[in-house]
Amino acid sequence: MTAGPVSAETTRPSRDETAPLGIKILCVVTVLLAASTIFFGLVRVIVGLSTISTVGLGSAIVGPAGVATITGLLSLVLSVGQIIVAFGLWALKPWAWAWALALYGLTGLHWYGQGNLVVTVLLGVMVYIASKKEHYR
């Protein structure tokens, strides 16, 4: 039994089957950093919630405990999202390109005002990812 001719509609457009080396390095670094951020985010949430339960909801939610809980939750959500997007970037999933730009932008906003180099590095990462659009079509 023969398979017959392959139509041109079923073939994928020609492109590299693997992610560029820079994207792979970025994915590994992202997963490692996000894993540590998840740990510290959990610590912030636990400490914040324990303080809120000890002091009382009304006075603690507007104080440092409430801020720690909220920033810890935000860190958790962004980090889990970055891990998912890192695997999508590695696998050259088209949705991962746009989500990576959005998540790195949100992470930059989260770190904005901290007075460190993180925001500048994140902007560089976003420019690099944006330059690799052709791999995510």
C-alpha cells in the first residue's frame, strides 16, 4: 500500500526546528530565576498571612503584611506564567512570543522603582525576543 502524494497544504513552512541558542539560554535562566522567585513569593505570602492572622485583618491589610502578601502573590503569578512561557518559547509555540513580551513587561513594571538593573535587563530581553518573531509564526 502506498501513501500517495503529499499535498503542499500539509507541509509546514520552512524554518529551523529548534529555538535559537539565545532563546534556549533565556529559557533556562528564566526557569531557574522563576523557581527561586516562587520560593520567595511563597515565603512572603506565608509571612504576610501569618501576620495578618495574628494582628487582625483590619490593621494588617494596609500595612507591611498586606503589601508583602500582595507582592508575594504577584510574584507567584508572574513566575508561574514565565515558566509556562519559557517552555512555549523553547518549543517554538506561536502564542509564547506575545506572552513572553507581555510577561517580561509586567515583570519590569513589578520591579520598576526598585532602583536596580533588573528593569534594564528585562527591556533588553524583550527587545531580543521581539527580534526573533520569525521563529514563532
